[in-house]
Amino acid sequence: MLVVGIVALATAGGGTSASHRPAAGGHIGSGVEPPAAQRAAVSRFAAAGRPIYCGGRSRRLVALTFDDGPGPYTTLALRKLSTAHAPATFFLVGKELAEHRDLPALERAHGALGDHTWSHPYLPGLDAATVQGELARTEQLVATTAGAPVRLFRPPYGARTPAIDTAAGSMGMAEILWDVDTRDSEGADYAGIAANVRREIRPGSIVLMHENRGQTIRALDHVLQTLRHKHLTPVTVPQLLAADPPSESQLAGGPQGCGASAGTGTDGRSARVAG
């Protein structure tokens, strides 16, 4: 069973473990703040209502994130991450929990959880009430199945507007985008996924992957090897925000503040939609 070796977590901003000691790039040690500091950091950024594309680049920490789960590959992904002692952050789609209600708790036990809406729609095309419902319905079910509040949010395709930013912040969720896109959702094979990470990852990066794609799971060993070679330590998003938060200039700059592939939606849309 996958649960062997996975421990129950404190609820730090999205269900972040205080006990994991990632070995992919070295032990976390004192580089990660305690759960209370993680919760405070997430709350602070949620209140600010601005999307986050990367950490501050001042420490050799990175956040691996997975969208669109849970699903049939989730347990295999968790097994690989557990072997490497590498925590991650999982942005879950509410409707997927119908067939996988046991998996959010396992994912929470290996990192942090986020809201990725109920049905994975293009949010800028919806009215405010529907957007609110997409977020709230997912948040409630994930919190129930995982046993922890959800305080992170990622819009599908990275597509956002100021109104969507405000909606997430009003629900107490920090909006998390990325600066490294593995292009797995665009059809990159495992070698391409690994190459994209090798080329773009650097301290403070938030890496976009999808846990429902077999090529991503196949690439994961190579991704973790890259972190070891570059002496980068994987942490959860709450851990990154507490230990190495983005600067004011990075926040104000939006995707350009973090560079690389930040700000490009996984379907090629711009992550920022006017309105």
C-alpha cells in the first residue's frame, strides 16, 4: 500500500507536511518555515489578491505542482515522490473526486492541496456566480475528503481576470500560477518534459505538471534527478511562500516578473485575460 511511509500532516495553508525531509536536492533542514508561518504566508498572499508565478529566487527551493487530479496515475506519482522524499502541491478538479475520494487524503499526506475548480472550465467565459460556485464546490469537497481547508487556487489553463483574482482572494485562497511549463498537456513526451524542466528550472520556480498523464509520471524520475544535479530542494507551495516569498517587484510584474514560460496557459491562451 502507498500509505506506508506517508505520515499525517499538519494543516499548513493547503495541507502541508511539517515532517517531510526532501532528499531530491538535499534536506530541507532550517530552510523551511514552520506550519504556522506557512499558513500566515498563504493568508497574506490571498489577501493581496494577486497571482503568484514564482518564489523569491533567494533560496534553492522549488515547488513541483500537479494539476487535474486525482486520477489513475496518482498513486504511482505519489510512490515516486515518496521514494525521493519530495513533497509536491496538487491542484484538484472537484468532479474527479467521484471515483477517487480516497486520494486527496493521500495527496495531502505528501504535500499540499489546491482548488482547480469543479469542472475545469475556461473561467473568463463564465459569470461571477458560476465562477464562485466552481471554486466553492471544489473547496468544500476537497476539504471534506482530505480533512483540511483548501487555501490555494489555480485557474484552469492559467486563464484569469481581475474578477477571478478577487473571487479567489475573497475565499481566502492564494492564486498560484507557474514559471516553468513542462508542456505535458500539449503532448510533450517524457523526454521533452524532462528537457523543459532542465532548461527552465531555477531557484524559486513553480513547475506545472499534470498528474493524469502517463508521460509526466514517466518523466518524474528524470525531473527529480535534475533537481539533485542542480542542488534544488522540492518544497510545497506554502513552504516556498513562507521561506522564499516573491518580491513586490515580482508580484507587480506578473508573469514578466518571473520570466521563462510564466503566463502562458496550457492551451496556448494568455494567462491574463482583459476584463
